[in-house]
Amino acid sequence: MSDTFMKEKPIFPLLTSMALPMVFSMLVNALYNIVDSLFVARISEDAMTALSLIFPMQNLVNAIAIGFGVGINAQIALHLGAGSRDRADTAATHGLVYSLLHGAIITITCIAIAPHFLSMFTQDTSVIQMGTTYATIAFSFSTVVMAALAFEKMYQAIGRMKITMIGLLAGSLCNILLDPVLIFGLGPFPQMGIAGAALATGIGQMLTLSVYLIFYHRISTPVRIRRRFLRPNPKMDWQLYAIGIPAILNLALPSILISFLNSLLAAFSQSYVVVLGIYYKLQTFLYLPSSGIVQGMRPLIGYNYGAGESKRVRRIYQLTLLLCAGILAVGTVLCVLLSDGLIGLFTTNAETIAIGQTALQIISIGFIISAVSVATSGALEGLGMGVQSLVISLVRYCVVIMPLAWLLCRIMGPTGVWHAFWLTEVVAAVISVVVYKKSVKLS
């Protein structure tokens, strides 16, 4: 299949055809995250606390995998748009090699520091033990995660969204099916508790990678991993990391934020820490589908920018913004009307449910306006402007929200943390518009 359809096909059907497979797969991925947490919550509230505390580390690993994958994606799309197939192949080849190296380093580092990281937030030995068990198993699959994301972004860069959809669906559904089997020991399988949840996740990730490899060897694609492009190429490596590092930081910043907010909320009650963890699980149902729209947009905006199609670039960005806002509007309604029921899925503790209901209703005020920063950040990454995208994320996750949460927490108590979310989204939206207009010069 020729890749020129990305600059020839009408924009709305093109964007939806690229985005919908990713939205669907992201929804299933979000469902897996929810189901995983639901089963862990059935073990005990300590298990849910352990999962909430280890989440920032998991998010950091995913940030490195996805963020560097964004660099791979952008370089492939830009070079294909400019008609340079060899450079696109070089980007794919070097991207995979470095992804495997990242995975090996992360496995060793994260397993070593997990117990110390957990002890920063709790002295409960049961929570630390369960968190360490989960981390040891989950992070053992880091190399698999990195390789899978490298292939995923390669397929997305050439418009093969259905392949990534199949891979993500296979892994997520496998995880959902294995969770109760391995956690509770159904049939011939032993009861593994929280270790079973981690193992189910790892097996699902292996299945996703296997699907990508099968497709790679069975079908013809315009971009290939080639041995002859393994030779050193400092310019290409710099370009991959110049986009990948800001994208990694974009995705890693929530880990820093969550850890910071956990330290604020833990001073009041463990219930607040649990609610924050539940919120970040629930919001995946909104932001992962929005991410699916952005993933469909990135190769299109990069390809058309590389091909000099300014009008199409502008229209792709506008449609992405509109679609993301629609998804987040639905989320706002659900969180306002069903907040107690959503929190009640994860806990029967009346205090935790009451805290969570308040949190969801306040935080959701900023959902729709956050579409501006989500779409803009993704567009800048697709255009190879990783540093500009990072500026937006720094505002959302550090520069504004952290000092604001600290201040409001002292004025309003823990409820002030929830208000810091929507106030930050307003500031981030304004800055996003300014950064985009100054960075993207279209004729």
C-alpha cells in the first residue's frame, strides 16, 4: 500500500479512519486498566494502595516507551512525507535498537529501587511487600514493552492503524481474561494474589509484541528494520531523542505529579491516596481514547507538514481538537452524574466513596478545556517540535499545578488539591494556544 493516501484522501474520513481503530483499542486498554484495579481491590484495600503507589513508576516506564516511540513515529512520518525511504528505515531500525536498550536498563533499575520508592509514602509492611512483589514481576517485562511500542509507532507512522488495534486488543483482552484466573487461582492455576495481576499484565504485553512480529514477517510495509542501517548515525539518533526526550518528559511528568500529590494527601488520610489512584484509573477511559485521536493525527500532521500541505495540517489539528473535546465532554457528564457509583466500583469504604465523589465532581470541571492542551501537545510532537510540546506539559504537571495544589491544600484542606486540577487546565489551555501560534508557521 502506498503512503501517499495521507496527503490525498479527504481529511475528515482520513482522520477518523486513522483514529477510530486507536480509539477503540484505547477504550479496551482503559477497560483492562479498570478491570485490573477492580480485581486487585477485591484482594484488599492494602493491595489497592500498593497498586496506587507503584502506579507512578509504571507510568514512568510507559512514558519512556511511548515517548521514545513518538520520536520514532515522527521521524518515520516526516521522512516518508519528504520522500526519503532510506531515512525512514534508518529511523525505524535505530528506534528499535535503542528501545531494547532502554528496556534492559529499566528492568534492572526499577526492580532495585521499588522497595525504597514505596517506603517514601508508607511504613505499612504489608503495602510495601505487595507493591514490591507487583513491581518485580511487572518491570521484568520492560524490554517487551519497549519493543512492542517501537513496532506500534512504526505501524502508526505508515497508517497501518488496524495492525496496532489488533495487537493492543489481543494484549488487553488476554490480560482481562487472565486477571481473575491468576489472582484468585481458578481451575488448575494457583492463587497468586497481586503477583497474578502483574503476571497477567506481562503475558498480555508479550502477546501484543507477538502479534506485531507476526504481521511484520507476513505483510509488506513501506518501512523495514534493516541490518545495513545499524551503522552509527549520530544525526538520526539526535533527531530521535530530540523529539523522544521531550515526549518522554511529557508522559513522565504525571508520575512526578502523582508522587507529589500522594505526599500531600497522605498527611490527611490513606483514603485520599486511594481516591487519587482510583481517579487516575478512571480518567484513562477519557484520556486514552483522546490519546487514540492524537495517535491517529500524529502521522497525518507530520506527513502533510513534511509534504508542504499547510492547509491540511491546519484542518487536521482543528478536527483533532474538536473530537477530543467531544470525548471529554461525555466524561464530564458521567463524572458529575455517576461519581459515587464510579468510586463505589473500587471500594465499599463509605469515607473513601464520599471523598472520591467530591474529587470527581471538582476535577471534571477542567476536562473539556484540557482538550486544547492535549490536542496541541500531540500536534507539536507530530510536527517534530518536542520542546514546545514539553512546555505545555510542564505547565500542566509541574509549573502551575504543584505549587497551586500545595497552596490550596493549606487553605482549603485536601479538597484544594482537586480544585488545582481544573484551574491548571485553564492556564494550560491559554499557554497552549500561544505556543502553537508562535511555533507553527503555516502559509
